[in-house]
Amino acid sequence: MEFSKNEIVDILKDDSQNNWLFSLADRVRKEYVGDEVHLRGLIEFSNICRCTCKYCGLRCANKSVKRYRMSPDNIINTAKNACNAGYKTIVLQSGEDSFFSKEVMCNIISEIKKFDTALTLSIGERSFEDYKFFKQSGADRYLIRIETTDRNLYEKMHPSMSFDNRVRCLKDLKTLGYEAGTGCLVGLPEQTVESLAGDILFFKEIDADMIGIGPFISHPQTPLKDSLNGDFTLALKVMALTRIILKNVNIPATTAMETLNPEGRLIALQCGANVIMPNVTSSVYSENYDIYPNKAHLDEDIINSRQIIEGKIKSIGRTISKDYGFKRKLNN
């Protein structure tokens, strides 16, 4: 099903169509990616970041956050424990921390790949050469969210960063054969539904493989501390339209959804999502990975977290995938 930008805008503005929209997204999800939910074990290995993104609690100007950096051995052992607990994908996520050079990351990647797992990196903007070496070391996927495709808004939200360079990174990843992931924040100050429609069409244009969509949540130690949080329903609608238009992409039910709504991830799974990324980082670290406040599920250990999530998934008639969760190919 194809939609023009104007049609997307109209749907985003009109809440009378929500039941139809969510139902259609769920049917498209079932047809193109099935009933299996892919669990990805998320390791937040460093909260040190050189960037000054206005919405993020990890921004380098935030002096109140307790900074940490897991050692390479600790990262590898955490990944091993997650694989032993049944995870078939590990996601390594951090701030833009220069300690984790090409050489350090390649060693971590090659060691984790010994555990028979798919591996996703989410470590920010790097050179083509770095991305190439990460891929050669075994990385399968790379997530780098655009957050907004409105160039002016992007550059307001990301001082000293370049919209063009962000897009360059995504193009490099596709060129190198990664499954490339991106996504957007819904509810940024000054954001319009027209720009959200543009985000969805951008995801299609670059042939994204994974798309993470979540509501903006204001952080008290950022310049946006007095801004209103994003709207849960609007974020859900952007996600649902993304499923309908892109069909076979992998879409996570994000923790940010559950931070605004106690059943947020479960609702998202019934509106087009097919992935959950449980946090398998030790709470000693994860409580300080403070992108936004009151993040859900900080107090769960790796085993209990998985059992709770599996129970919720089964309660809506879905099953846990046992494969690596690569993007399904469309039938021609």
C-alpha cells in the first residue's frame, strides 16, 4: 500500500482513523514478518559522549551524570551471558566515546561473534573505513537514528553536527552490506506532522532495514528540560504507518514507549512492531545510561527480564523467534 506525503499527514492529524490504522499495521506485520518476536540483548557499554544533542541526557555538557565505560572483557562476558540466556542478537550501544577505536571495537566484535550470534552496533558516526573494518570483523547490523529529517530542526537539535554527514553514514552502511537501522523521535519541539511524514518517506527512500521510533521524553539536565513529552499515540501512529509502507522491516517496540505507557511495548507489538530489545547490561551501569529519565526495566536481571518479556509476548498469541532475526525478503 502506497501513501503520498499529504495522505500520511492527513492520517497523522486524524485520530478518528486510529483503530483502522493500528489494525492494518498489525495485519501487514503478520503477512510480511509473521508472528515471531525477535529479542535483541542490549548492552549499553559506555555513557561517555562527545556530542551535545539537546534532547539527550548523555550530552557531554551534562555534568550530573555518573560516567562509566565498561572494559572490553566485561563487554564480551556480558554478551556471552546474554547468548547463554538464549539471545540470538547482541546490540552494542554507547555514546560517541573515542576510547573505542577501530582496533578496540574490531577485537570486541570478533570475540562476540564466536558466540554464534548476530551483532548490531549503535556507536554513532564513524568513517567509511571504520564501518568497513567493523563489517569485516563480523558486525551484521548498524543502527544510527536520524531523529528528524527536517534539516533545520536536525541542526538545532544537534549543535556542531551535520545532517549531511548523518545521511552519509547511512549510505556508507548500505554500500558496505550492513543491515542499516535508523529511526526518529516523535514530539521534538518545533517538529511538525509534515516533517514526521518526511521521516517515514526517508526510511523508504534509503531502504532502511530496521526502524526505531519512540516519543521524545524531556530530560531535566538538557536544554529541552521544560519541553512537553512526545505523544504516545502519535508515536504509535508513526510506527504503524512505517510498518504499512515499508512492510518487511524490523521495528522494535521501544522502551521509551513503555516509559510513557506501562503497557507501551505490548501495545506497540500489536500495532506493527516485531522486535524487543531487553537491556542485558548490569544495573550498576544501565542506571547511568540516562538518555531520558525514568527509563523502564532498569531493575531487572538478565534471566527475569527475559522470562517476563516471554510471558507478555505469549499472552498476545505471539512466539519468540529462535533465529538471528535478519530482515525477511519480499516475495516478488
